[in-house]
Amino acid sequence: MVDTQYGIYRPSTALTDPITEQILGYETIHVGEGKIIKAGDPASLYLTNAKREILRGDRILEVENLDVDTDFYPSPPNQDIDGRLIYLYDAITQAGAYQIVVANVGKDHGIEKGHVLDN
């Protein structure tokens, strides 16, 4: 659709549970944004922002305006959680304050927005 904003993403690492070996999801790398300026086959996309080189195989997805509640209050979960960190975003072996980490536990395990975990 003309004038619709799109995000451009690169598929990356499979995120696998180390216990069950089940793939839980995939990391995607945000590489840029653009707007369709001409519909059709092929369509034309005008790049409005590029954070990385855009390559063949990158995917475009329509940007949705989601009403996301960004307020949360840190608290411990009500029960013990047995989980493992499975991925450090933009890091090699260590993570620090304000860094993104991925764990193999979530809503199905009783995790809610604001829960803080420790070892």
C-alpha cells in the first residue's frame, strides 16, 4: 500500500531451549525502514532510514502502531522459576545493566511483566 511505513529485518540466530532443544523463536536484526512509493509488481520502496546495509533476503514488514504499555513495576515472581539464559543480545559472554537477554522461560512458566529474576 502506498505511503505505508515498513520495517526491514534480517533473519538471524535461532533461539533454542538448551533443555528441550526446541526452537523458541528467532532473533531478527532491524536494518532499516522505508515507505512504498509505487504499488505493483515490482513495487518501489523509498528508504527513509538504514541502520545497516540492506541485503538480498532481508524481509519487509508493515509497521503496526501498537498501543504498548511501557510502565511496569519490578517485583519477584510468586514462585521459584527454573530457567536459563539462552542468548545475550549484542554481547559475547557477559551482559550488563540495560542490556537485552533472552531466557527459556516466559508466560507459560508464570513470568509476568516486571518480574525480576536472579540466580
